[in-house]
Amino acid sequence: MKTKSGAKKRFKFTGTGKIKRKRAFKSHILTKKSNKRKRALGHAALVHKTDESRVNLMLTVGK
């Protein structure tokens, strides 16, 4: 099985094994969003516990 190339580009593992992701809604129509909101969207977030198994499946090779 190959790693999903889309997932490979979107997710990274932390040192403790959690999965980091980028936040949505930062790509366009930014004029109506506040500076505070846009700044917050720039920070990375963790994948929710319920979705971790799905993302792991996309990232792991041969499991």
C-alpha cells in the first residue's frame, strides 16, 4: 500500500506521536475576517482524537 500523497503533504507527526494539521479558511476572502481571526488561523492545530485513526491509515505504509 502506498501513502496517500495528499495526506503526506497535509499532516506531520509531533515528537509525541500526535498529528499536526493546518487550519482551514485562510486561503481567500480574507478582507471580511478580523486580523485576530487570521492570526489564529495561521497556527497549527492537532487532529482530533476521533480522526487520528483515519489519518494514520492514510499516512502509514504497509499496515
